[in-house]
Amino acid sequence: MNLYDLTTPCLVLDHERLRNNARKMKERVASLGAKLRPHVKTHKCIEVAHIQTAGQEERIAVSTLEEGRVFSAAGFSDVLYTVPIEPGKFCAAIKLSRECERLRLITDDLSVPPILNNLARRAGVRLDVLMDVDCGYGRTGVIPNTGTAKELARTIANSSNLSFNGLLTHAGHAYRAESKQELLSIAHRERDSVFDFANELRCLGVEVPLISIGSTPTVHAVDHLRGIDEARPGNYIFYDVFQATLGTCRFEDCAITVLAAIVSRDRTRRQIVCDAGAIALSKDRGPFEFDPACGYGRVLDLEGNDLGVRLDSLSQEHGLATVEDATALDKLKVGMRVRILVNHSCLSAAQHDFYHILDNGEIVSQWKRYRNW
């Protein structure tokens, strides 16, 4: 089967680029002195996760408990749920803890451990809980070295049915770094803030079994991870326009595109319209701070060559691009298939049920993507 046999719009995954990205990140994290815990929220696909974890302990990070259930059932034994647990999900977490070999939860709130502990005790289970630490992102997490942070660690550690499993942080603000030096500084703070705090807790008699950090940009930028147990990058498996513009990867490393058909061409307005809109691509603005003309995705031909055209606007099912070059516009005919290199692979993949696997120019398989919460 070739690309013209597929119904548009649909998600295309380059198998060779996928495997190369997985291999390089595995080697990178090992060279830094840590273990890799890939975040599967980017793809939510069993086959992709097996490629990421081949040859090592199958530890993964998930963004929903439903992801945890699906991947645990597929044999992934060590699951870290990276969103702070809240009471409405306590029962689901306890149920999942019985279904997988090891489930790790996180919290940044002093009110959570007592309630969770009582429920775990009544259920006859013991839960691993990490403390979510803010390393400068400002989204979730306690401020390290504060009284509240130390009290939370002690509260978890002293609970009858909770085990204090360590510290977790995420430098999400690395995606907005404006220079390599700023990115390196963020990566250093991500590493050092939890490493130093772990040492302080140990001096207070609190064991810290695990320190978990990481994002795709910071893992690429950081010079070492000594004292850090694991890194949790996720986007690296696909990459996207944002990462390539940031300099984390090359554009030719990006593994997913959305296949679309040109449905309209207007020479007067010098524009084309394809059948991939917000529903197929998401409306992520991408790296507009670094490239104001990035639009909503780059238009490629079927071989993956950049045509120099960007999608300027999206509606629900339409993607519109202005094509100033008359010769280029002549070549972009109605019915022609193009591939859209997406701004944000995680959100674009989330719009689809399947990956169509491209290998040596042929579609060789179809892999399911799990979308439930």
C-alpha cells in the first residue's frame, strides 16, 4: 500500500525515524548517567513504547490512569503517573495498583496523603508516592527546601500505607528558552534543585529512593545527570516543528506527518486549501516566538521534501496556505497529496485513532493509538 491508498486526513509515522529517535535517546540518557523512563503520552501506542524500552526495564511515565491501565495490561511493569493525584481518582489508582507490578503516584498537596493513606489502608494496598517539585516552571510542585515541602515529605514517609518514593520535577519552561545558554541554565536548575533538596531530606532522616526529572529539550542540553536516577523525555520519539526550530533536533528527524489532500486552489488569491484542519492537526501555534511565520504546519511533498509553504490558518476541516510563487502554485493541484509536518506532535497525534506506518515509501502496518482517559 502506498500513501495514495490512504483516506485523508490521516496520521503517517516514519518507522526508520522512529527507531533512530528511540535509539539515540536511549544512548543519550545512558551516557549522562541515568535510566530512561519514556513518557508515553506523546504517542499512547503499545508498539511505539516497546521500541522505546527495548533491552531495558520497561519503566514508563503516563499522563492518565487509563494510559497506565492499557500499558500495564500490555506488560509494562513500572508505571509512573505524572499528574498530581486528586481524591476523585483515588479509587482508580488503587485499582490500577493491583493490576500492575508497580504504580507510582505524585502529589504536591499536604491534604492528599492522609486521605489517600486511609483509603489504601482500608483497601489493603501500599502505594508509592513521589513529591512533585517546582524547578521554575510554575505549573505544579512544591518549592524545594521550604517548610511545606519538608512537611509533605515527612507526612508521606510516616504514613502506614504510603511509601515516600522520592522527588519528581519537570522543566516545562525549557520549551520557551530563547538561547542555548538559557536552555542549559534551565536544565541545570531542573537537575540541581531536586538533587540538592534530596540531600537535604536525607540529612533530615528521610530516605529518597528515586529522583525523576526530564523533558526532551533539557535532556538534550544537560551535561550530566550524576545523582539523578531517571529522565522522562517524551516528545523525542516523534519530535516536531517546535523541537526542530528550538534546535533540539533536525527537521529530518521528525517522524510524524499528517497526510492531506489539496481540495481547492485559487490562483487569484494565491492560495491552496487542504482537508486537514484543526480536527486533524490541532491549533497549536508552534514556535511563533522564534519563527513568527511558522503558521500551523509545514507543507511537504510525499517524499518529505519541504515545499516552502506554511498553513496560515485552520478551520475545523480546512487548512489554508498562501503560495506566493506562481510556479509552485501551478504544481499544487487539486487531488494532490501532501504531508503536513506538525507544530506539536503530541497534540496532533491526539486527534487520530491510528498510525499508518511508513517504511521505505510503503505503508506496511497500522498501529492503534489509545485515546481514553
